[in-house]
Amino acid sequence: MAVAHRCGLGGLLVVLSTAPLLAAEETDEAPASQWGGAAELGFIMNRGNTDSDSLNAQLRVENSRDKWRHRAEAKVLRITEEDTTTAESYEVSGRSDYLLDDNDYLFGSLRYESDEFAGYDRRTTEVVGYGHQFLKREDMHLKGEFGAGGRQTKFVDGSDDDESIVRIGLDYKWQISKTSSFSEVVYVEHGSNNTYTESVTALTAKINNSLAMKVSYTIKDNSDPQPGFENTDTRTAITLVYDF
């Protein structure tokens, strides 16, 4: 059954102001603002005995200066089979980290999602918290986070839910070799009415300095979904990644 999706996404703009220091002789200059990011695209089109299209796209932009780290992301997933939409989701998020020292930081994040096939027309989540780097080696990193905030959900049946949440998360990265890496990002957002869990496992292999192929496995779980919807969604994706 086709589901008509109506979603208005506002643009997410991160504006960072910099003030260079005009120093006299022997005065250190302020660290330069550094920009980076990545764009991912996976697309499959089948024609013949089966007509289907699959689009999986992501964009990430990052900025760092002195003690601040900022990141903005956008994700789109759309799958159609025989002119029927079977999956469609949109996500826009942004976060800022303030470094307290080499291992500790404070963070604030904002995320907007829309996924009618998971039962909600839109969901907004805001979290502030504390993070700690447990492991920092040349080839391996492990960070943990704890925070609290709020979540507002508008369900496809017209009902809504506002609740306070606590969030815990882990971010693990392993540089297996010069050309391959493994990552695992998992977080749990627990509220009084629903606990949301997301896990993304990925293996990336570089093609050259800018291009890479990535295989990822994503699990999204709602402990208390709307009637008629499953608790868990899983997705396996193969994408081309361009780093900039």
C-alpha cells in the first residue's frame, strides 16, 4: 500500500564567527578554523521482471576551532517496488562539542526525523550531556556519552507524545590498516513511554585519498511502537563515500 509522505525540512545552518588575533612579534596566532566532511550515495535500480529503486544518501559537514567541534548531517532513504513506496525516511541533525581537556567534553545535539513506515510523521530530539574518551590510540578510539533532554513525536494517526529522556552512547573506531577501518556507533534514548535504540556497524575500504566504499548495517528499535508497526527496522547498505 503506498503511503503519501509530506515532510517539510528546514535547512540546518551552522555559522561560526572567527576573530583572528593581530599579534606582535613572538605572539602565537589563533588556530585556524578547519572544515571537512563526507558525502555518501547508494543507488540501485532494477528493471525487467522486477521494477524497484533504492536511494540511500548522506551528507556530513564538520568544523573545528580551538575547543569547539561542530557537525551537521542530513540523511535520506527511499525504496520503491512496482511504483509502491516501501520505505522512506528523512533525518537532519546537528551537534556541538566543547572540549574540557584531552579526554572530556560537553555536547549539545538536536535531531529531526520523519519516518511514516516506523509509525511517526515527525520526531524532534534535544540532548545535552557529557562525553569521555576512554581509549585514544593511533589506530583505535572509544568514546562514551551520557546526557538528558526531551523528545517530541507526532504519530501518523494524529496523536503526539512529549517526554523527557536520558541518553547513553558509545562510539568506537578501529583503523585496521592504511586503507580500511571499522566503526560501531550505538546509543540508547530512554523515555517514560518509549526507549529508542540505534546501532550502526560499518566497514570502510579506501579506493584513493578521497573515495571509499562502505558496507554498513543499521538497527533501529522502538520499545513501544504504534499498533500495526514492528519494533525493529534493519538495513544493510553499500555506499560510495567522498571525503572533502
